[in-house]
Amino acid sequence: MIGGLLMVISATGAIDNGIARAMVRMKGKEHLMIPVLMMCFATGGTIYGMAEETIPFYMLLIPVVIAAGYDSVTGVAIVLVGSGVGVLGSTINPFATVIASDASGIAFTQGMGLRLTILALSFIAGCYYVMRYAKQVRENPENSIVADMKESNEKHFLAKSGKQENIEFTGKHQLILAIFALTFAVMVWGVAAGGWWMTEMSMLFLASSIAIAAIGGLSEEVFVDKFLEGCKDLLGVVLVLGIARGIGLVMDEGLISGTILNWGEKALAETSSVIFVNLMYLIHTVLSVFIPSTSGLAVFSMPIISPLADFAGVGRDLAVTAYQSASGLVNLVTPTSGVVIAALAIGRISIVKWFKFMAPLLLTLAIIAMGALSIATM
């Protein structure tokens, strides 16, 4: 249902036109474009795991950034780091926080305060890092990690850039985005205070889709086509979840899970909660390289990790936070992520240069997450 909602709102053009309009309005104030747009992408990341949906924005944003005196790395970083820190600090992201919490047997609202803290600190660190790099490149183009491609990139991107002055961001678009935000606010209230779960949330997303389609002027045929297209896009995720649940059932019935938990209990008998929560973070960092899907990793690891957290005296909400912050960190650079590879291909940046650019920020984000997790266990 949420896949259908996202496709319907995309069909109205509200999100695309809103961001494009913001870019036009900031002409002459390009330095403000970085934090504002990163905030937009981070919001999408923390609310609904914005990832594949960002790909069109690279083609839209990079020419604007280069024309403003920056480089393609800055354009890619605004989108990828912005949405990435949002996913890293997911609060109500259905594909990370909600699925992992469900697999752990807790409400996704547990641990919300810690995740908001990690989100805020990570966003500040990421935004500062990108802005500092952008300023250095604008003052001296030789500071760019793709300085050797400056002329080539200018010809490539600026030749393809079009005029954006006539983009319409109407009152309808503003109302649609307001309903979109309200939908997730109601979802959080329903789960926290109303005892809602999957059925109620699904009906909420369906109702919001119908309201947004009506306001956006989509015909019945277009609405149904777009809604089903959005559902179809997430069918693969549903199949992964079903298969993973089946594996979990086999492990439970075959006493495999009990055996692993028994080993874990003995191994963790003398382990402090601070060490354990950081071990969970590091383990998920490694697993994320091989399983870049946040939902796939959640259903694979959380049924085992969460019970182990009980033995170490660590709350299951901390296990969920450790998983999602580690997964979000790795998915900023891993070559096994299709989104990362697509972004770098559009920006004409090699994975080696991207990792070189991101290494200091990755270390900073890891310290923030591990520090927050450690403090929360005390």
C-alpha cells in the first residue's frame, strides 16, 4: 500500500516540482541550496527510506550545481548523503525501522528519541562536510576530487541542462505534500496511541492515495495504474520478507534458532551491554555489504540478534537502532547497492574516488552512532 501511495504522489509531480522550484528560488544563493535540499532528502530518507526515488534528482541537480561553480561530487553528495543520513537515522521508515521492529516483536515507536538524536547529529555532520567541500571547490577548482574532469563534466552536464524557471509548484502541490506529511504523522499517532498495526496503516495509505489522486486531478484509470505500479515495485520486497519468514520458521521448528541462542547466551554471559551493542553495530556493518537491502537485512538478522540482546541486558529497540544505523552507513558507499552505483554513474565518479571523498565522513557518522548507542545502554 505504501508503494502505491508513493507512486501516486510521484505521478502528481508534487515532490519533483517542489524541489525543482526550491532550486530556482535559490539562484544567487547557491550556498543555501545545499542544506535546504539535503534536509528535503533526509526527510524522505527518515520517513520512507528514500533511495531509488532519488535517481531522477541527480540528473536534475548536478547541472545546476556545476553551473554554480561546484562539481559533480557536490551534486551527488547533496542527494546521496542527504537521503542516506535520513535512512541511517530512520524514525518511521517502513522498510527499515518498522520491519526490524516487527521482526523484533516491539513497536517501532520504541527508541524514537535515540533515533532522532542520531538523525540530527548525522545530518549536521553530513551537511557541514558537504558544505565545506563545496566551498573549497568553488574557491579553488583544483580541490575537487574530479578536477581532471572539470572541462569534460561542464560540456557533458551543462549541454544537457534545461531551463527550470517555468516549473509550476501550485497550491495543489503544496496541499498534496501537506497530506503526505500528515499521513505519516497520523500513522505514528495510530501506532503509539491507537494500537494500530499493518491493517490500519495499509488503510491509511490507501485513503491518502485516493485523496491525493483526487486533489492532483488524476483520472480513475491513471490512479489505478499508478497505484498498482507502485505496489508491483515493492512485490519483490514482499517476497523477500515471506521467504525470510519461512527460513525463520524452519529454524524455529528445527531448533536451529534455539541452538544459536544458547551459544549466544553462553558467549555473552560476561559481555557488558556497551560492548554488545557496539558488536551488533559492527556485525551489521559487515552484513550490509552482502545484504544492501534494509528490509532483507532486517528479516535476516533481527529474529536472532534481538533475543541475544535480551541475554546481554540490551533493549531490543537498541538492537533495531544498531542495525539501521549500520545499514544506512554502509549503503552510502557500498558497490553492492544499485542506488550508489547509479548515482556515481550519472555523476561520472569512480567508486574509488567516491570512497576517498566519503571516508572521513563515514568515520564521523560511525562515531556518532556508536557513541549514541553506548550512552543509551548506560
